[in-house]
Amino acid sequence: MEDDWWYWFPVVMGVSTREEMDKANAVQIQILNEVAKKKQQLLGGVSVDG
């Protein structure tokens, strides 16, 4: 799962669905991952970047 974390991270964080990720292009996936990172930060989670 670590190899495809970029796919699952937005789903786990509740900013996208699996169906939306299946249809998203590379740019959209990048945006969804950034939104998921921001949500994680706002919720007090640790940074994904380490």
C-alpha cells in the first residue's frame, strides 16, 4: 500500500472517493493530495513529508 499511498491518501482523509480517484488525471490527483495534506495539518496530524 505504501507504493500507492498517493492514490489512497485523499480517500483516507475524506477529500475524495475511490471513484473520483479512478477518474482523476495526474494534475487532479496532485491537487487532491495537497488538499488532503492541508486537512491533515488542520486536524493536528503529523506531516506526510516527515
